[in-house]
Amino acid sequence: MEPHEYQTLYELEESYWWYVARRRLVKEMLERACGNGAGRVLLDIGCGTGANARALEGLGTVLLADASERALQFCRTRGLRHTVASLSEQMGLRTESLDVVTALDVLEHVDRDVEAMREILRVLKPGGILLATVPAFGFLWSEHDEALHHRRRYTMWELRNKLSVAGFETVRSTYFITALFLPILVMRVWQGMVKKNVEPKTSHVILPRWMNRLIEGILDVERVVCRKINLPVGVSIVAVARKPAG
């Protein structure tokens, strides 16, 4: 991620519809996968500026890891203290020491994503949970991905296959942000046609508060639908995978 983007993330992460909707979905899926539990230890790898970790504090003790010291500084500004500078491919944590790992839009940043998944598998206890979100579909690639230093976007099949190769059992996976798929596709194509920036920039569109809340409401409905079915298309993918108990 470009260094100046951390300031933008810090300012938007608690209110912008994208982050709010993803955070609500992640928390709900984790609660359904493993419930609440005293003594549980969670790691938010690639934690960004910490809003997601703050939301997960009710599920156990949350540790935060990121390769960027600037990101960890923003986490500490939020009052989060359990931080560690760490690459997702080499976390430096004890084997089988964690109950849950979240990797929220992290794997697309890593050159060797299967290696990162294997490292996550190593630090999880048998039966431990990985919840990962990644951007979907290569044809949605845009300046936004370049500004965030993405290496790839995924299909559902690719993500599930890589999790299996790494040693995980996929419990649940679905596309998400389906309702906005076509508008975002059109916007990304248009941005590519009229691109004038020398340096890539993220495509956060700051909306009026009422419109931001409206989109949050639409995605809340989508989240309820996700409880029953896997959505066939979307801008993002969310997957819950388990380390085999054996």
C-alpha cells in the first residue's frame, strides 16, 4: 500500500460503507463458526489501522500484525496495544498458538499466497479457524488495485483450491457485495479509459451520509441472505477455513 493511503484508511475505516459492511459480515461469520469464548486468542494479520481488530475484541484476545510500522502506529492511536511487526509469510509466532486468524484483504498483497496460507496453518491450533477476504475477478482490476499494491484478484475456485493445497478444509465461502457488482464494474472500466494519474490512487468515492447509510442497509440485507445461500458473483470473496483437527 502507498504510505499516504494509511491516513485515508484510518479516516474512512470506521464509517465508509465498504469497511463497515465487510466488518459486520466478518464478525457474524466468525461468531457462527466458533462462537464467543473466553481465553480464545485471535490474530488479525495485515491489520491495517485497527478498526477490524477493535470490532473483534468481544470474541477473545486480539493480536494485531502488519508489515507496516505506520499501520501499527495508527492501531496504537486507537488504543490497541497487542501489536507486532510481521510478514504474513513469516510471522515468528509459536506453532499451534492461535485459535483464529483473520486475513482481511491481505492474501492479494503477498507474492506467494499459498506459502502465507501454510504459515497461517502452522500457527493455528488443530481445529483453528482462518477467515479470509479477498478481491474477486481479475477483470475488475483497476488503478485501485495498483494503489493498494495488489498482486492478484481471485475467483472462488482459485481461493478454495489454494486453501486446500495449503492444508485447510474450507468450511464456507461466498461472494459478497453482489448488489453493487455491475455499478462497480462500470466504474472500473470507465476509470481505466480516462485514467490520467501518474501515481495510482484508490477509488474511494465519498458519498453523502444518507447514501453511505443506504448502501450499508443494502449490504446488511445481502449479509442476511448470505446466512442461507452462497452468492454467485460479487466484488469480494469471504471464506472460512479450518485446520484439520488431526
